[in-house]
Amino acid sequence: MKIKDRAKPKVPPVEAGVYMAVCVGFIDLGEQYSEKFKNYSYKGMYVWELPGETIEIDGEVKPRQLSKEFTISGSNKSNLRKFIESWNGKNYSDDEFMDRGGYWYHKLHIFLYPFYYINYTLTTMGAMEFKKRYAEDKEQAWKDYLALCNAGGSKSYLGLLKVANLHVPFEEGCVKESISYAKEILLKAIEEEQK
């Protein structure tokens, strides 16, 4: 990481130079207003630690951290993209950038509402389990589904799983069990497609 003299930190600055740095986080700063551009944009901040460098803050010795704020954008003109290309030592074509994960910079809700994806994944597992149970015993699966709908919002996620007689996705083997029927359907469809 290259440190420039012009930075005005709140703590004593790191001397200008080139340092090894370890990325330790990305912080979602949400929607921020720019006085300069008179508009709102979504911001994020990368955070790095300098191995072996420490600083004393309020009597406590902490690892030395540096950060850089970016507007979240995958545009080929964005500072974030230029930074990632510099970090990786490679200029990407639009296709390469997207293939290496740049696509997700266009999905702002990952940064704004990350639990949306976690929630979506967990509920999809329940839906797949219901689909399998419906194929095996329509009447019982329907009763459990109605019980879930009636209890919706009144219990915790784990409590709702119990009401619906669904497996807890955090338990070992649950993912394999939940996707087994979807896998079976998919393999059958591929087989029929190949005939």
C-alpha cells in the first residue's frame, strides 16, 4: 500500500512510503450526501492493518489501521474499479471484471441490506424442503405450510421452523437434505433434455 503525504489523519500519520498491508474489512457506509456534487451515493470503506505497526490510542495499544472510502460502483471509470485493478495488478475488460466478482458492485442491496441475501438463502431452503414434503405427503405439507403462514411474524425464525416442522439449516446435513429433491428434479430434467 502506498501512503501519501497529503493525508490529514486524526492520529499521528504513518510516514509516506510503501507498506505491506492486510485487508481486514469492508464497511458499508450507506447512502452519503456529497456537498461537492450535490447528490447522494452509496459509499463503502476498505480497512487495512499494517503488520507490525501499532499505535497507542487512549492508553491502549492497537494495530495500525488505514482506510480508504469509495463510491460503490462497478463502472469502468469508477475509483473503486481502478483501485481493485491496481490492487490486483491487472486492468480488466468489462467481461473480466464482471467474471471476477465486479458484477456484485452493481447489486447495491448486498452492501445496503446484506441480510437480504442470507434471509433469501435460508427461506429458499425451507421452500425446497416444503416442495419435497408436498411431493411425499400433500396433506401434511399443506397443514404445516398453513401453520407457518398463520404464525408468521409472531415467532423467531427458529420458532417458525418448529411450527412448520422444517429442519434448522444450521444443523449438519440439513443443506444436503434440503437440496436433495431439487437435485433429483434437476438431474431428471437434464436426463430428459438429453434424450
